[in-house]
Amino acid sequence: MFVLPPVVWSHSAGFKLTFSLPPRYPNGNLYTGMPGGGLLETNNTLEHPTGPDYQLVVGEGTYLLRDDLHLATPPPHPSDAPQPNNNPLATTIGPPTAGTKLSLAVIAPRRSPARNLYRPTTAQSGRSGMPPSIQEESAKSDSGSMANGYGSASNRSIHSSAFGDGNPALQAAPVKGKKGDQRVKPKNNIVKSNSSFVSRVIPHESLQKRLNERSPEGMLAFANVNRALMWLDLSSENQKTENMTKVLFTKAHALCHDIHEYTKSQTHMDVVIGFNSGDIIWYECMSQKYARLNKNGIINATAVSQILWVPNKENFFLAAHMDGSIIAYDKDKEDADFVSEEDVTNGHVNGAVKPGIKFSIRKSIQSRNQKSNPIAWWKVSNMKVNNMAFSPDGLLLAIVCDDGTLTIMDYIHERVLDVFRSYYGAILCVTWSPDGRYVLTGGQDDLVSIWSIGDSALVARCVGHESWITDVKFDPWRCDERNYRFGSVGEDCRLLLWDFSVGMLGRPKAMSVRNRGTSVSSSVPLDRKISNMSATGVSRLRSNSSMTTQPDGVSATDGMEQEGGPSMHPVDPRSSTAVLPPVMNKQVDKHPLSWVGFEERCIITSCKDGKSIALVLHSSSMRVVIINVEQPHGSSEGVVRIKDCLQVSTDDLLLESIALRAICRIDNADIDVL
């Protein structure tokens, strides 16, 4: 089989790396013993494509494709029968699959992105005539804090507790032999494992030496390729193609994985992996220890579509299963047969069910029965949960499903706050802005949607993709207090970059109608919505709309806020929705893309078929003019004279915005970036 080489981009002054899969088998055989010869497993390969076709031109500079790393596709297990050619018209459903995805980690980050973007606001934010999150200038509150339309003082006080706090049954038992801050590791050695679930483990022959010699500022990555999980060191100049460790599973395919940011160090790194069999692996890669949870689907037998560590918690993680459930696990607890403690509510105890909101608590995080997993179980949809993401402050959870809904959940108190809808089809991906103001979604309507969480409203639709959008992420190193940079990839094999600022959005004509109160969408601020919630109150419906007619398919109660409960928001018509075009649109691979990520000096993409991963490193330069202002004695006017002109890298300047405009003082000279 002939495989086209993947595409990688990078700047002339920067370093660049890319990945893609080489042909799997030289003889084309599918399994060992198949007529025609034996099976040979290939190794990762590295290429260095050049030329104008491998360049991306954006406002901040030119991206060049520098390195193309092909990850070897593992052969099927010898016990697997050869797969017949699938009929594309067949009605049989195959096993769940996912494209190659990456989990990235830097042990000692050089610079934390966008830490100054998150600013808690006050209750004053809900009283402004214009929603705070769409003001050009952020208003000062009475207390002096900056109002950003997300959260409030009351909101913060409500969320003073963390997930599972207040339940003594969840307190971790003392571990025998544990010293101080020493992290607990799994019990089983994966290299020496005789489990039928793990087929083979191939650690690097000098793994400990590589770990000791590498810089903590280098980037580590985990990548799933069919039944293989690869641990890579992307910062290694000469050993990019050599896996730190490669784990081959017998039949199960890894669909998702996540690195624990809270516990990572130079001697410890927890990774949790979800499989299409429903199994979950907790893997500590430094010691090569592992533990298996939900073994053989004892708790939930459906595939795991997304898995995330709970922020600021050492033991807890959430797994989204394809039956519409989100289950919380404790990595240190054993599994047991699950007995439902179901409480069908609208997101809080003793509440009434709001029509259209499918949410039930099968086991609460506050349950006293916490001797075994799961520690919590929420049914959020009757269809597959595709993705989920925590807000930057770790207080909210955004969930997207096959039923076309975006659900904003206060997972700490197990309550649904808002439910939004796509134009049509499933929503496949979701992410939060670095300051928590906005949520991005992409899906089968070929649109990236921008949602304001503080205003509970749709801000804009981003048009540019020609097929389903599989992933979307913010670039936190190119976001500031007014401007946001994000990227998206899809099955059209394209990478799109977007620059977003509410002030630059056009106002559709239909917005004037919306301002007169005829919108069916709820605009109740998030802080008011959370403060109205009562753990024991009886819910009442209050309309937020003066409309007497509803769009097709929207029930009469949609567009209403439920006191003490969530809001179902109908779809805003396109005529009243701002449209945002991309700043860059480029086909970067021959295969459908499945994942995109941003680091300080790179953009990374991976393809859906697991054949390529593209790492784009960039370094841009710009012209800086140093000027002096000469002011005659006694005169109020000055004469501007050019003192010097030089070319510098953007990394040498403190950029005030993604427009690359900056001004600073050096030796009494003004520096203006043109």
C-alpha cells in the first residue's frame, strides 16, 4: 500500500517536527501466517520535506514544515482473524475507533500561558446594560476587580469546595510505607505482566539513562495508534523516532488518554487510558507500573470516548462512555458490581425534571457507599458522549454528545446549568478559552461555534470547513484580554486558524430584533443562575422570551429558565448570528485530521487514520524601529527621529496582542513594532 508522506511546517528561524505512519507491512499481509510471507513490523521514520507547498503564512510569520515523523502502525495480533473488506453500505456496526491523538506534557514549563487572563468578577457584572463579556473595555467593579462576565463573588463562594469534598467516605486511606509527598504508584509491572489484556511492552533499552539526561523543559507525548500506545520524547534531537516505551495491547484499541498535570514530576507521571472495550488503564510510565480498572466492563461495558483527570485531585478521573454516561473513578479503589442509586433529577437533589433535559444521577459523589468504584455516575444523554472539557478554574464541565447538545455542568454539585444545541448533527469536540469566558464546539454541521458562558448565549459561528470538525483548541500563547487565537481541524484534512475579538464581529441585521426581546435564547447571567439554585427548592418556570411562536422542533418550554434548574437554549437563527472567517485555511495532510494542539512554539496535528502527526514549530521575526523624541527646552512639541532599525524575533518581545503591536521603554527610547 502506498502512503503519501505527511506534511510538516516550520519557520526558517525555528525548529519543526512532524509525524506520520509509514507503510505497515512490506508484503501487505495482515497477520502472521497469512499466505505470502511473514509479518514485519516497521519502525518510526523521520523525513524533512521542503518547498513552498510546506509553508503556512499567518500574521505573526511563516510556518515551515521541518520534520515529518511517521509512526509505525502495529500489526494485528496473531490471534485475530483477517478482516474482510468492509462494505461501506453494510448496516452492521463495527467496533469503535478513534484517530491518533496526543497527550503532551512538559515537566518544567518555561512559561505558563495566559495566567493573567482569568480574573474573578463580582455580582456587578450582571447589572450592566451590555453583557460584560462582550464589552470592548472591561468595567471595574465596586470592589476593584475586573468584570469579565464569567463567575462572580457569589459564584466563587458557592464553589469553594472541590469535587468530593464534604464526603468523609472519599478520604484516602493512609498508604503503608508512603513517605511525605511521595506519590502512590500502581502495583503491577507492565513489562513483566502476564495479563491477556497486554500483549507486549517494548521499553527503550536505555530508558533510565534517557530520562536522566533529558531536559525537564522538553516535550513528552503519548500517542495512540490502533492497539499501540507510544511514549515519545519530542525534544530529542537524535532520537525522535525511538519510542521511550511502546505498549501493544492484545485486541483493545486505545481511544483516549490524559496525563495528570497535578502529579507529574521528573520521577512520576500518571497517565490514564480509555479503550474501546470499556477497560481503563492507570499507567505510571516512569516506573512501568500499571493498574486495570473497569476490567472486562464490570462497571460499564461500553467504549470510553474521553477520559480526564479531575483538576487538583490526585486520585479522581472522569470517563465518558458511549452509552451517554460519565463515570467518576478513584484510581486507588477496586472495581465491584455496580448497584444503581439512581435519582432522576434536573441536576440537583429533589428537583423536578425539566422537559428536554436528560440527566440522572445513578450514584452521587456524596454517596456514603464509596468502598469501590465508581464513586459517581451521571447519565447525561441517551446517545454517545463525544467529548468533555474542564473549565480553566476547574469548576465547570462542558460536555458534547451525539444528540447535538452542549451541556454546561456544575459537576462539583452535580447540576446542569445550560444546554445548547447545534444546527444539526452531533457535536464532536469542545474546549474552553484560557480565561473561561468562552467555549468552542465543532461538529457535523461543519461549523465552529463560540459560546459565551457568562451570557449563556451564542456569540458567533465560524465558517470555513468543508467537512466534519474533529477537534478545536485555543492557542493560549496568542491570547490576551481582548483577542483570542484558536485552531480547528476536520475530516476535510484542513487546519484553520482563527482570530476572535467581539469588537471585530459584524452585527447582523436580525440582531436589532433580538435586542427587542424576541430571542428564544436565555440570557440569564451564569452567576445569577447558580445563585438561584437551591438544593431542596421546588423548581418553577419563568419565561425569558416574549415570543408566542417557536422554531420547528423546539418545545414550548425551550428558551425558558427554570429557577433552581438548567436552561434549554434553542438554536439561534443564522440571520441573527455573527459569522467569523478564518485567518488561515490550509490542507496539511492527505488524511482526515483528528486532533490539534498548541504549545509555546508549535502547532501539532494528527490524522484520523493514525497515519500521521504533524508538529509545526514556528519562529517569526519583525522589524522594530527605535525612535527618540527630541523636545526643545520650553516647547510643548517634540521632534521624532529614527534612531535605529533592527530585525528581532517575536520571542524577544513582550507582545501585548496577537496583532504583534507592542511598545516599551529601553534607555529612554520608544520601541514601536510595525
